[in-house]
Amino acid sequence: QVQIVESGGGLVQSGGSLRLSCAASGTIFSIYAWEWYRQAPGKERELVAAFNSGGTANTGGSTTYTDSVKGRFTLSRDNAKNTAYLQMNSLKSEDTAVYYCKAGVVPSGAGGGYDYWGQGTQVTVSS
């Protein structure tokens, strides 16, 4: 079993910063992808940032961002802790949403990888 838990959401003023965490736990062989999504009220869930290892172990890979957050958000990982982060700077009111983490995980003993979602964490940016 693999569990994904997000944390770090909250209320922040426009221009402020937050750092979200996404921790994976359980019987994990490897994590090959991390993705952060967000869903604002009345809107579809959108992909904000994504990292894919490209099949490598702990090196290499690529990170992409949706245009609206480029230069403001940074996805990083701590492989030893099976944790990803989303550092969000210069926050705007339009960043208000529930943020979800998805991890691409190869569980121990499994023949392939699976996607696991967290429960979401609310980010509210006041103007």
C-alpha cells in the first residue's frame, strides 16, 4: 500500500509565499514522477507542475510548469524522504485552489508503476 499526504496549505496575502509538501509512504520501490494539480471552484483540475524521471534512478529527469506559474512556482524533491515540494512565490488571488499531489510509484514487488493521489490541501490567496 502507498499513501500520499499533502500539507502546507493555508491563507496567505497576495504576493506572499507558501511551500506545499507531498509525502509518499508505504512499500515503495521507486518514485518516477511527481505532479501537482490544482482545482479552483467551478473549474476543471489543471496540471501546475510535473517532474518525470524519464526512467532514471535519482538523477536526471525534467520538470515542466504551466505558463501561469512559470518563474513563481518551483517543484523540488527529496528522494531520501520520498517527498516532493511545491514552493509558491508571488502568489496571486487566481492561485486560490485546492492543490493535489500525484505520485507515480513502483510499489515493492510490483511489475509496474501506478498513480497515487493525495487528499488535497487548500490554498487561499487574499487580495
